[in-house]
Amino acid sequence: DKSNKPDEHTQDPWLCVVCTFQNDGLVTSCVMCNEPRDHTKQGAEVAQTWQCENCTFINPIAETTCAVCEMGASGRREVPKDKWICDPEQGGCTYFNLKTAFYCDVCNRARPDLATHRF
């Protein structure tokens, strides 16, 4: 009986096009915003993305940090390539500063590797 057989794609997680939340494959509308499943991205599009564990934003697979909260794909906060972090282990504030800055824009602490730079 075909009516008892679940549709193959109903088990796959799906992304809501309204709020980008990744929903369980068994739900028919988004658990965050109630958008119906039939208005969503599925299949190959899901495989080419990753969902941020921190804010749930759906990012392209090629990006290593979340476009919204800068959390890494690994689930940890990662420093963008063009920045340095004001190190909290050295009393810093965790702000991401531009590589060209010698002092933190927020708390004015010196860049951790400042002594290695020549003026």
C-alpha cells in the first residue's frame, strides 16, 4: 500500500526560506516561523550549506565563519583572516581588530604580537 510508505524526501532536513532555520525532516512547517515546508530549499542546496550552531544562520559551505555572528563552522569562535583578537586570556575584551591596528579599538590593549613588529 503506497499510502503507508513515507515520501523519501520527508526524512531529509530542510531549510526555511523565511528564517533559515534547519528543520527536522518530519515537520511540515517551520518550527520557528511556521512557514510551510513546500516553500523551502531541499536536497543538494542543504548539502552546500552549514548551519551556525550559535545563531542558526545558513551559510555557504565555502565560508568558514558565520556571516552573522562570526562563529566558526567548527562551532567555535574563529578570528577572521584580516583581524586579530584582543585576547581575553591576557585581560583583553575579545574584540576582533583589523590587522593594521596596533591597539584594540575597544579597550586600548596592545596587540599580543606587538613586540615582534618593527616600526
